[in-house]
Amino acid sequence: MSKFHGGFKRICVLVLVGTMLLTAGCGALFPTEEERLPPPLIETRRIEYITYPAERKTIENTISGYAVVEAANQTNVSVDTNPGGILTAIHFKEGDWVEEGQLLLELQNEHIKESLEETRLRTEIAELRYAKAREQYKNGEMDVVAWKQAELDIYLARRNLKKLEAQLAATQFFSPVTGRIIYRREMTLNAPVGGDVVCTVADTSELVLRYLGNRGEELPLGAICEGVIRNDPSGKVYPLEVIETPLGNTIVKQAVLKSLEPLPEDIELGRQVDIRFVLEKSENTIAVPRRALQTMGSRTYVYVFADGYKQERDVKVGIMSSDEVEILSGITDGDLIIY
């Protein structure tokens, strides 16, 4: 009995040791799975937008530019009646004040003047003889043939005088109006002169302003603009009426304005006047920067930042200024406009 128990104990010990060895071997062959590490947390970078809060204000579509002071009546003087004549005398310079009928320049005419002087003397003699012959004929002291000869003599003398006077007139050029010489072409004495304009005389009794800025064709006829003489310390604003406009006019190239108040007496021709005219105006309306406005086909829209992300909003626009646009519908006060 004791042998049986001793053998049984040995068997149990061997089984236990084998089991332990087997368990240890399996652990070496099949290692236990390690615990997974949690994935790193990546923070998404938020997109930052430049926004502009929609607000109500006054918006104006304004035409701004400048005009120059000119004479309402300007007359050109040209030598088109005697083109190619030799210029011998110039009696004026640019800026001179001249009277109507004042001699401005002459072409070569010395021989005409000499002949004209002799012809005038001969005509005076012929007039005396004619007057005497007429009295004699009335008194019966001269026959018909002699009287007829006296009539022919005075006719020829008068005709020759008129012919020479016309020749001289073709070589002399006079001021057609009283005013100031505002332009003189470069000319050389004792040289041929063409038939183009040689000078311009301006009647400064009535002044106008010729608009030289942009969008002049948009100035309505009869519109009242604001004008400020440039570099005028007083800064006075003059009301200016548009009296001519290039819109639909093939002759007028720029708008012309006239001051409704007297301009300074000493204002110079060519002086610049800053012009301003409000073409359209809207008050207490939503306006946003023009660069925020987007178009695609027939769509007009803006980007707004709402509910934490960028959105599109279709809008209806009104007045446009140089840097802003009126929004009639599509956004409300306080909307954050992205631009």
C-alpha cells in the first residue's frame, strides 16, 4: 500500500511539472498581445477670414474731375486767303491784348503798297477832273464825247484802286474781335507761311469751363455741379451748369459748363477748376466694399461668415461708387462679409 501511494505521488509530481513546462513553452511560442496605444490627437487648423460687418450708410455715385477756364468766344486767324505768302511782319505776341481791326501780321507787299499809293494819287486827280467835267457838261460847256471819256477815266481809276486795295488786304491780317491772344504759331520772318491757323484771339468778356476729366459724357445737360478753383485759399464753391455735353453730339468733344456766379475778375485763362457732381445717392442703405462682390454668369453674390463657416449669398445691387456697392437684398445688418 505504501508503495502504491509513493508511486502515485511521483506520477502527480511529474504531471504537474510537465504542465508547468508546457505552459511556459506556449508562452514563449505565442507571446501575449500588447495593449494598443491610443492614436495621437491632431488639431485641425481653423481658416481665418477677413470680414467686414454689413452696415448702413450713405453711398454716392460721384463724377469727379477738373475743367479749365476758357473764353466762350474764340476766333482763329489764318492766312488761307494767301497761302504760301512770304511773312514779313508780326505785330503781336502770345498774351497780348488786341482790339478788333488791329493789324496782326503782314505778308510781302512792298510793291503793292507803292503801287497803291500812286494809284490813290492818280484817282484823286481823276476825281477832280471828273467833278469839273460834270459841271461843264451840266452847263453845256462839254460835248457828249468828252463827258463820256471823263466817265470812263474815273471808272478805270476807281477800278484800279479797288484792285490794289484787295491785293493789299490779301497780305494783311487783322484781329476779328477784341480780346487776348491765347495762341500763336511758331513762325519765321521772310519765309513762306502756310494756310493754317496762325493765332487765336479770345474774347474774355464771357468765360466758360471745359471739362477734361473722366466720365464727362455722363454729365446731364442742365446739371448743376460744384466747382472749386484749384489752389484758391478761400475754397469757395461755385455752382456750375452743364451747358453742352458730348453725349450724342459729334461736334462737342467735352462737356462745357458755365458758372452761375461771377468768377474772380483776375482769373486767368487755363486756370484749373475741380468739378464734382453727384449722379446718384442713397441714404441709410447697406453698402459693402466692391471687392467683396462676386459674379458668375448671371449670378451676383457675396461670401459671408455665418454658423462658423463660409457661405454664399445671392444679392441684388444698387448704386456703385468707386469703392463701395449698395446691397438692396440678400444680406442684413451685421452680416460678416468676407473679402
